[in-house]
Amino acid sequence: MPDGLVLVVRLTPRGGRDAIDGIEHLADGRCVLKARVRVAASEGEANAALVKLLARELDVPSRDVALIAGATARIKRIKITGASSILVASLAKLVAIG
């Protein structure tokens, strides 16, 4: 995708800290980015915290990070706007792959 990328994230609310915990392989074969946030999953607070966390960790403005699916689910789809090659490199560095 030339104008950004879409991430599948498994979010743990009330996880004790705001952090990216690497990559997880789900039982159905999908790979997801594991993230945790301090706040509870009420009234969208955990989703907002996830957006802020990803923006901070990938060094993009919060307005470039959008929840596109999974608002009430643990598995979420996040669209990040920007140069996809830079975003992929930042993400790889963040989860220590490649």
C-alpha cells in the first residue's frame, strides 16, 4: 500500500503499561501485533490509548492513525497513513524483526 499500511493488533486493556509486546501467531494462522494499554476498555478509552501509543512508537501524528475495524473487539484493524516503506521499517525496528 503506497500511502500507508494496515495493522492487525491484539489489544490488552488494563495491561499495566502502554507498550508494544511484539508479534503473536493466532490459532487461525494470522499474525498480529500485540499491544497493551493501562486504561480500561470503556467508552473507547483503550482504543484512543492504542492510537496514541502507535503514533508515538512509529513517530507519526495521531491524526495519521485510525481505527478502521474492531472498536469493541480485542482484535483491531488500524490504518496508518504515511510513506509505507518508512512505516514498515519503523515497525520492524519496533518489534525487532528483519
